[in-house]
Amino acid sequence: MTTTTDWTAVERSVFFQTGRRAPVTLVRGEGAYLWDDQGKKYLDFVAGIAVVSIGHSHPALVEAIRRQAETLIHVSNIFYTVPQLELAQLLVEHSCLDRVYFCNSGAEANEGAIKLARKWGKEQKDGAYEIISTLNSFHGRTLAAVTATGTERYKAPYAPLMPGFINVPWNDLQALKDATTEKTCAVMLEPIQGEGGVNMPDAGYLQAVRAWCDDQNLLLIFDEVQTGVGRTGTLWAYEQYGIEPDIMTLAKGLAGGVPIGALMAKESVALTFQPGDHGSTFGGNPLATAAGYAVLKHIIDNDLPAQVAEKGERLRAKLAALEDRHGGIAEVRGLGLLCAVQFEQDIAEEVATAARAEGLLLNNLRPNVLRIAPPLTISDAEIDEAVAILDRVLAARTAKGGS
């Protein structure tokens, strides 16, 4: 497919200028590949920012959407609907949490978690309302979620911000303990910091945070918006660390690209919400939850997390080999199919641009960090193809005198 429409010009004339886009207009996807409006093919190692969990246009997802769209798309939460309850059952059966509430995004799920924790603190901890989160974290763009986020540039334009949020350094247990007061009701963490650079927890850190929350009667909220649904090599990242959160939030990969978010909680915490305390017009609509059920069931039935664990090891080993061949790479890190390549210099955008020209889509997450998060269904051959492209790009940069 080719077109003469300049879609970048259209975007500049009609769309809010809230971010920078790569100069590519994508029109079609299949499996791990995308095509632009000029017919160019790309291997997709962005996956809609870790969203397209079972690949583009997967038959199971397409059929679920088609069937549900022909049957019932939306009726609101005034009524019961079957797809919503089927997905809720599946989530509860395959997690440590007991109850589910559906919304439309990760930010909304985190808003719900914040509201739930604050109401719990009001009722169970003498009005405690403060939530401790970490620097370099990311919890969303709504006002409460961005206040919880530990990245100043996302928050600064919207000051004064909501009170009740404290950021402490990631992997610093003592700082978290020092920040805890009688006003603290919860600790909110990503098990692996995604937007912050795919930053890994130190050995024992998350377990120590869980122990501290138990000792101080605090809720532990795990933001698994990016790490959940098989991304790290287990269905939920908390399983990697042998602990359980009191509240968990999900979104991104849950419905393979259809907007959905989920707030989950242990029974004793979930009961804090009473009728009228929270709501959503579109949240958990039949179309989104039918898509979510199809995706999650496919992931569970085909044991994709185990495959992700193996593929992740292959990917990181091949990326580490690039470090040996080219230099200039400070670190390769990650878990499962959530990986990062950190360079010694701020060249991530340059490398991503060159890779795109070679047919590989990557996300320059930070000036010196590439995030690599392909579909969970990526093949070994596609992993090898992606690393080969990155190899050529780094070699060409070295040949030109880059360091």
C-alpha cells in the first residue's frame, strides 16, 4: 500500500503536540512485523510499548473481537456481562489476588489503587494517606499517578501537585524505612522499573520491602502494568521474587492492544471499596474483556511465560555478545522479554533511527538506553534477525568513527 497523503503534516496541523513521533505511518501488522504506508516492512521490537503481547492481528484475538463486536460492545456496569466476569475469574484463578476491577488503562488502574490504599488507610490506619514510591518510577499521566511517579520532568508542569506522595531512591531500603511515618498507608513499586530504564531490583530488595510492609502494617502495591501478563517469564513478575502484593495493577499486554486496565486486590483490602466508591463508564466493557480473555487464555494455555523465559535468555546473550564485539555498551539488563541496552554515551536515538532504516523498530527510552520488548510470540529466528540488524548498525557507526 502506498499513499500520497503526508500524514506527518496532518498530525502537525490537527493533533496536540504532546510528544515526538518517529516519521513512520504504520498501516498493517502481522505477527512480529509491521508495514508502513509506503509498503516498507519492519520487525517490531517495541510491540506498542510492551502491549502487543501475542503479536499483531493474532487469529485468536481477531476472532474474539469480531465475535464480540457482532454480539455486544457496551452496556455499562449497571448490568452484568459475561466476558467481564469470565476474564475476572481467569485473573483470580491464576494470581494471588482475590478481586478485580476493570478500567481502560494503566494510569486508571493506578488511580484506583491509590484511591483504594488511601481509603484503607483512612479506615484501618487512623487516617494514614501517604504513599511511598521510588525515584525513576512511572505510574501514569493522570494527576495522582504522575504525582506518584518519581520522574520530575513529568510532574513539574502541573505543580502544585497532590499531597501525600513521597519518592525515595530505588533499591534503597533504608530510605524507604526512613520515609515511613504514622501517615504512611502504602508502598507503590514496579517490580522492574520499565519507563525508568528497565531498572532491576537488587537481590532481596523486594522481599525486604514486603517484610517492612508486613512489620509496619502497610499495603504493598505492585504496578505490573508493564511487567505483567507473561512479559518477564512468569505470568506475573511478583512470582519471580517469591512474594505477593496486596494490590496489583495491570494493563498493557492484557488485551493485546485493545485498551484495558485492571485493579486487583486481596479480599480484605478489596472490601474497602463499597458501592459508589469507584466507577467507570467504559471500564470492563464486553469488547475489551472478550479481547482480554482471549489473550490471557492463549498465554496460559500455551505456557507462553516459560517460552518467554527461554527467549529472553537467548536475546540477552546475543545482546551481550554485541557488547563484546563493539564496545560502547555499558550494560545489557532485563528479565524475560523486557530488556534494555544502556550505552556509555547518549546515542540511543541515533541507534534507533539507524535500526529503523534497516527495518527494525526499537524504543530509545532514555538518551542512552534502548528498550527492547517484542511480542511474547517472537521466534528465535526473529530474535536473531533483530540482533543482526543491531549488529550491523553498531558496526556501521564504528566504521564512521563513532564511539
